[in-house]
Amino acid sequence: MTAPDSQLRLDVEALVHRAGCPVAGPVDGSDWCLPVEPFLAFAREEGGWSADEVRAAMDTYAIARGGQRVPVRTAREAMIDGVRRLAGQPPLVRREVWMVPMPARPVGV
């Protein structure tokens, strides 16, 4: 981290709602996803936060809302990774997104 209290100043909620954020889908009231690398670049540009602290803060934010960070692969990339696994090699590093589900509604509403 760049500073001990830097994590406290990183307000993920405000950053996700800021104009220019690369979020896909409406953040309020629906499922949405956020590409990791473009968001890290956006956060670095907006506040100068390091990739590690943004990744940690966004992981915490997504998990608290029932989401997670997941890899994204094309069918061809998945096939190549399958062949690599059969050959005893690890899969290649791919793109990632944070996926966050629609907020749960109270039962009976």
C-alpha cells in the first residue's frame, strides 16, 4: 500500500459511481460487472491508489455484496487452458472482472 491510511481514503462505493468508471450495467438495483484492469487504471488516475490496494478494497466490496472476482475467457482460451492442464501446465493468466449480483429484496415484498 502507498500509505497506512490510504485504504481508508479509498471509497469504492463513490469510485464505482463516479463518471467515467468502466462499470458494465447499472450499479444500483441490478447485476453489474467491472473489468479489473480498466478499473485499476481508472482508480490510479482518479486517486493515485496502487493496484494492490484497489484490488483488496474492491474484493472486499464485491464479497460484502455477494459478488466475486472471476476470470473471463473466450471458448478458444478455455480450450487452450484445457490442453495445458492435460499437459500438466498451469492455465494462462486471463482477464478478470468483478461480478456483483442484484441486491436481495426482502422476502414478501
